[in-house]
Amino acid sequence: MLQTNRAAPATQPPVEPSHAPYVDTIAGAGLIEPRSENIEVAAVVPGTVSEVFVRVGESVAAGSPLFRLDNRQRQAELRVRQAQLAEARAQLKRLEQSPRAEDIPPSEARVHKAEADLKARKDDMDRVESLLAKKVSTQQEQIQAEQAFLAARALLEQAQSEHARLLAGAWKEDLDVARAQVKMAEEEVSQAEIEVQRLVVTAPVDATVLKVDVRPGEYVGTPPGQPLVVLGDTQVLHVRVDIDEQDLPRFRTGLPGQGFVRGDSQTALPMSFVRVEPYVEPKRSLTNAGTERVDTRVLQVIYALEPGERTVYVGQQIDVFLNATEPSNGRATLRKAQALAAR
């Protein structure tokens, strides 16, 4: 078998990788995200989707409906609660307006009848006593006449008491119970209305629809981590940069930087510092929902992409280079940069 000492021809990478534009650089991998971060919207109750109101790329205002679940059962429950509220209000109104004008004449008539009966029984009793004195009536007849008089007097007192109670109107405690029933019915209506409203999922903020993963007729549950609609404020795009913990001693807040999207190492995207999320966490793979951990920790720094001609998308990966040059070493850095350029 023949062997040769000729070196294998160098192969060019299909895409030129990005190069650091600064002498003293902190490099990190970034992920483009909305200014509001990704807002993952899901249903709060399980059900069948009856209508989807938005499409990907549309702008929505806060409170705009995104999709709606089947609400026929909730609407029926709401109507039942509304009927119960109407009944409770009618009952309270009836108590507050008592006595009815139509109830007073019959009550007065019962009082007059009882007075007439009492008078008749009194006359009977007096006549029997007069006859008893003349030895014409018996003791038994006197007792019966007296008992009839006492019964008539009791009936009169009963009729008078009932008439007075009628004129006094509803008892205060009965009114309190009726008002409590109305309040409870009102709360049940409010609860039913909220249940109906919860079936319409709305946008929490002004945003752009980034993803729609729901269609009419589908049954959706409420499992965590499974959004149906993803929203984001894309008027200004942010880059979430992972700074390796090994580079943290050289990192300072406010460092200027540039980014290069994957596949384009020629177009630099200027960025401005926004904030630091002061929690060093395990590094994760650059996917929207990735949980893969590696043996290093990173500090996440947020930069804002300045407007430019280059079109970028949420979720796109970007190579980020931060200028870590110390201000006091400007001349030395300049000489070092000139030396590198001369090579």
C-alpha cells in the first residue's frame, strides 16, 4: 500500500464563523427574545376549543380575546343563577312593601266580625245570668254562655293582633334574611359570570402573536408547561446572553457589544446594555424549553438590539461579543490591536 507525505487539502467551513471584533472580548451565546420575554398563554380550565381569534404575526391589544372554549354549560348555569337572583330580589321587595293595600280591608273585616261576635256572646251571657236569677235558666246554661263569651273575646284579641302585625310590616330579622339571600344570589351570579369569562382567554399585554398551537374542535387541558399561544412585545428585541462564570471577573455592567446571527459573520448587530439578572444558574441548551445542564454556570445578561437592516426573529441564536477593554488600558490595547492588524 502506497503512502504519501502530502498534507490533506484544507477544507473551508460552509459558513464563516464569527470573529471577535474587540481585542479584549467576552464571548457568549445569546438567544433573541421579545422585550417582554415570551408570554406563554394557556387555558385555565379544560374544555373544547370553539373559536380561535388570532393568527401568527398579528398584533393584539391587552384584553383582546385569543381563543374561546365551549361555554354552553356555563351559560346555562349563569341563567339559572340569574333566575335565582331575580326570585330573591322579588322576595325582598315583597317584604319591604308589606303590607299590601289589598290585605288591609280583609284584616279589618275580621276584626269587626270578631267584635260583633264578642258583643253577641256578651248579650247571650247577660241574658242567661238574668234568667238564672229568676230561676228560669240553669247553671249549666250560664257556664256555656260564659265560655262562649271568653272564646269570642280570645278570637277578637287574635284578630286584633294579626291586624296590628299586618300593619307593622315585615319583621326586621326577616328583612335581614331576605337581604342576605339577595347578596348570596348576587355573588353566585358574579361567580357564574367569571366562569363564563374564564372560557375566553385574552391577551395580558399589548403584544405580537408569535405562535398559535390550538385549533377549533380540539380538547385542551391545563398541564403546566404546554402553552397554546405565545405572545411577545417585539417592538424592541432583546438578547439574553449567557456569560460563562469563568469570564465574570472581567465582566462589568454596561459593556458595549455586538452580535452576529448564526450563518452571517459579516453583519454586526449593535446592542445596548439593559440589565443583569443577578442569579448565576446552570447553563442550559439554547432551546426555548431546553433543560439540558452542563458542567458550568452562567450569568444571564440582557441586551437590546438596536434597529438595523438585518431581519432577525425571536428564538434565533446569536453570537455575542462584549468589549471588555479596560478604560485605563486604552493605549496598550490600541497598540496590541495595531500589532494584530499588522500580522
